[in-house]
Amino acid sequence: MKNNLLPIAKEGWNYVIGSVIAFVVFALLDFDFLEFFSFLAILFFLFVFRNPEREHLLYQEESVVAPIDGTVSSIEEIVDDGYIGYKVVIESSYFNVGLLRAPFTATLENVVNKKGARLSGLSPLSETLNEQAELLFSDKKSLNKLRIIHRLKQSFAPINVDATANQTMMQGTRYGLMVNGTTTLCLPKNFRLNVSIGSELVASETLIGYFTSEPKK
């Protein structure tokens, strides 16, 4: 992903420019209500697509940081073919910064984008029908892997993953954007969590936990 040092994420440029054009047109036509509505839209898009710089904290090796801003809504133990791990779900809203960031220095082994609906997160069908992106990060040196699933809720913008398979990323690198969605982290059993339900997360700054040196099976 190319670095974007502007205060607005590039995914939001079209929305902001379109709103500015609408504001100018409605102002020239003296459509006061639509002019005011367009002004509110400009403010809304500037807020939603804000692109703040984040401090790169120096955690110890094998650390994993939050890939998106939000709140931890659930932590579950999962068993898959006898393999015990953890599933951490992060809820993000329009009030959170939507930029996605690499959780640890690793290679993006696989990316799968799935188009779909944008049902409310309260709907039991949202988990299977909503638009989502699944990414698998892998550290070839330690063999540690982390699977991330980004899933939209009710949102006006699609998930954008600006990264490709086999791309190596440093911890905290921006790789996309999701506005109003849920992020699921599928963690292996050799992981020590540093968060709990209700924890407020800041992408690239909040420590999720560490991979341990336990043997992988």
C-alpha cells in the first residue's frame, strides 16, 4: 500500500470532492436547504475518512497490535480439528478511524474479498451475507500466523484492501479502510492476550498481545 500522508484517506477523496461540488452548485442556485445539507455532508466525510498519524510504539518482538480502532466485544476459545485458539471480535463504528493497519511485521500470505450485503450487525444473517475481506498474515521466520476477517455492517462505503498476496508489511503499515464494521482476529494457541472484553483499541498503538515460544502443533 502506498503511504498517504494527507489528513484525509484517499478512499474518501471522491466523497469529499463530490460534496464540495454539490455545495457550490446549490449555493449558486440559492437552494439554501440543499446547500446546508451538502455542507453537513462535507463535514461528515472529512470526519469519517480522517487519516491521523499514529505513534509507532516499540513493543518487544512477536508483539501484535490492533489492526483497527474499536472496542473488543467478545473473546472466545475456538477448537478447529483439535487445534485450540482464540477469536477476538472488535466492533468499529462511524466514530472510529476506519484505517486498517498491519498487526505485526509479516507477509500477507492470502487475501480473499467477498462482496455481499450490508445488513445490520444485529441481524443473524450478517455474518454469512455481509461483505467481508479475509487476510492471512504469516511470519516466515517464526511461522506464526494470524487470520483477520473484516466484515461490514450498515455502511455507505465498501471495504478497501490496498494490499496484495505475498506483500511484506511492517507493523502498523496502512493496508486499507473499513467504515462501520466488525473485525475478527483468529489467534493461535501460542498467543498471550493483553486485552479483555470492553477494551478500547487504537490501531497500531494498542497491544493485543504476544506470540509465545510454545511449540506449534
